[in-house]
Amino acid sequence: MSPRRWSEAGAGGPDVELCTSVRDYDEALTPHATPGRTAVVMTMGALHAGHASLIRAARARVGDEGLVTVTVFVNPLQFGAGEDLDRYPRTLEADLELAAEAGADIVLAPPVRDVYPGGEPEVRVTAGPMGERYEGASRPGHFDGVLTVVAKLLHLTRPDVAFFGEKDAQQLAVIRRMVTDLNFPVRVVGAPTVREADGLALSSRNRYLAPAERTTALALSRALFAGRDALATASGAPTPAAATDPAPSAPADAPAVDVTATGVATADASTVDAPGAGAPARAVLADAAPGATGTPLPRLVREAARAVLAEAADHDPPLVLDYLALVDPADFTEAGDDFTGEAVLAVAARVGATRLIDNVRLEFPQRGVRP
């Protein structure tokens, strides 16, 4: 099948070239790729405003004369036994519409046989110790599958720059490490997490949540914001300022989110005043007041987040915590009590049958230095 143009209904609507095989993609890429101005956004489909944010960032990076490819491929190697490979949403026509609106030139949606022509690969990229922590411990072999498909798609799409979301923080970290360690000629760019108005991080798996489950799931972001607020209070730094405009990734009718000065999209509601953030979270935040305690900042952050998660464990349905971790984003090792610099506060939990992850980036000041 040769590449075909997908056009939005109506004259003058945006269009994108759909390639359903690697051969088609090669034919489409060769005449249009501009050296130094070719970008890729890798997805598993079921695109949402977070993906649109990545596509728009890629378009802004390469300019109107550059080329932006979006890959849509549900990678079987990164799903473990009992995970949701079979029920993972496949919504190609809707994906094409979003990709076109966001500024993509090509959507590459290859079959498994094109990506793994010899069947399940005997040789894979191994994530090493970074891939065995947290997400890797919960999902053994997951990051080996991720890195193997990312390596293959980088070879197939030949980009100068590749965009990935910061919501999958550990994935972003292992991809960056692979690119550095194996000398891939590509720049990896992380884009901020995009959230719904109530703070829930956008995810293709959110559609699995029943209304009551979604209410419980809000505890993930509220826990992270409680940790963020505890750090801001104890260190004397201002809580990230809210913006009133929708994130640039969101369509005009999407719920507004607030984007902080540090580039991390957050909800606009105060964490401890939001429904579901009760007395334990407020108590930890009060203890974080400058001079109120000698507790190290990383420990305070964890305590504030855990207080929110502990409350959510008693909800109906309950939140079942997998992990809460405060880590160095370079290698995902745990941040100790004396940690300074940038850290990632990450959480994973299950609500009903749906497993969700989220994180925020935090900056820990040097001892004795107030922001």
C-alpha cells in the first residue's frame, strides 16, 4: 500500500500522510526530510492533548519547513503477562485527526511484522540497573522492550530530535541514557506533563476509569502537589505561580490547566484545600513551615505525599499504592536526606483494574541557601 493523505473533513482542513509500512515511510521521508530539521514523536496511539503538546513542540522546534513524524505502534515487547496489551485502545482515525491538527506531516503506523520482521527479537537493548528500579521492578522487562522499540524507531525514522513526555519520567531517563551511552545521533527533548483541570495527568488509560475510580485517582496528583507545596513552604520558595491560559497542547475547548514558571503543567487548585486532601496532609504542611521542624526537606516531601495517599487507600474504591519515590532524574536512584538539585517525585498506583503513574519535578536548594 502506498502512502495516502488523510484530510480532515471539509475543504482546507489539515492533512497528514499516513504510512502503514516502513517501505511507505521511506518513500515519503526521502524527498521531504530536511537535514537538521526532522523530528519524531513516538506514541502507542490513543492520542490526547498531551501528545498534541509534543507534536506542537516538535513543529515549533523544526519550523514550518521541517518534517514531523508521529509513530503509532502498540509495542508488544513492553507489555508483561497479564497487562493490557489486548485491550489497549486503538483509535487510528482519531489519532490522524489530532496529529494533523497539531502539525504532524507523517503518521507512521506499521504492523508488528515490519517492526519485528524476524518475530520476537533475539537481540534487545537492555536498560540495566536503571530499568530494574520502580517501574522496572513492578514491570520486569518493560524498559528493555521500550528501549528496543525506541532504538528501532530511531533507526527507521532517522530524526534529528525526538520528543517524549515527562509524565513517563523513568522512561525518559532510560531513553536519554541509551542515546548517550550508545551514541545515537539524536537529541532527546522532554515536554511537560499536561493535566486536566482537576490535576489528573492526561493518559490514554484514563478512559478505563469509572467515575468513582477517577475521583480516587486524583489522589496521585494531589499527593505530588502536597509534596511540592511542603518543599515550597519549608524552603521559603513561592508555590509555582498559576497561569490562566490553557496549555498550548490543549484544543480550544479543552479544560484549562496552569503551567508553572518551571514549565511543569499543574492543576490550579490548592493541594491541601482540594477535596480528598484532609487533616494529615494539612498537618504535614503546617510542620513544614520555616523554623517549625528540623526534618530534612526530602523527608518532608515524602511525608506530605504519603499522607494524601494514605487517605486515598480508604476511599471506595481504594487507591492501591505501588510506589512513591523521590529520585535523582539522571539515574533514578533514591534522593537522600541531604539531596540538593533537581529531583523527581514519582508515584504509581492502581485504582480498580487501571494502573496509573505520575510525577513532578522539584528543586531542592543547597543547605543554608533560600531561593
